[in-house]
Amino acid sequence: MSKICELTGRRPTVGNTVSHSNIKTRTRWLPNLKSKKYFVAPLKESITLKLSTRAIKTVDKLGGIVPAVLKAKDNDLSPRLQRLKAKLRKN
């Protein structure tokens, strides 16, 4: 199960946890991913996406998944959403 947001491309970040005595321990911070189902009105179909909570807020702010996908950069989108974006532009 990959830990990548399908809309923003947010992935796990790595770094050091530094203790009070300055001992560095490698650690990984995972994005806060949630599974969310959206209805794509122009295509009359629903799609389930794995999105970060920030991406969910962005989708709500932009007024739905369609404007959010159309506004997103192509290199951040998952292959599924790239195909969806191509379908939306075609219609």
C-alpha cells in the first residue's frame, strides 16, 4: 500500500529525530492519508481516491474534484487522475 497522495503527490519525508543529548535517529514522517469517494458529474461516475487531509480541504475549497483535478499539475497527479483529467478535457 503506497503512502502517496493521488492529487498532490505528497510522499513520506525522512530525516533525523534529535534528542536532548544531540543523538540523531533516522525517522520517517508519513502523510495523513484518507480514503475519500467523489462523484464526477460530467462523466456520471464515482471515484475513490487516497488523499491527504490538505488535499481534501483544497478540493472542498475549489468546489469539487473536477476543478481540483483540472487545476493540479500533471506531474503531481497519479496515473488514474491523469487519465481522468484527459477525459474531462475531452468532454
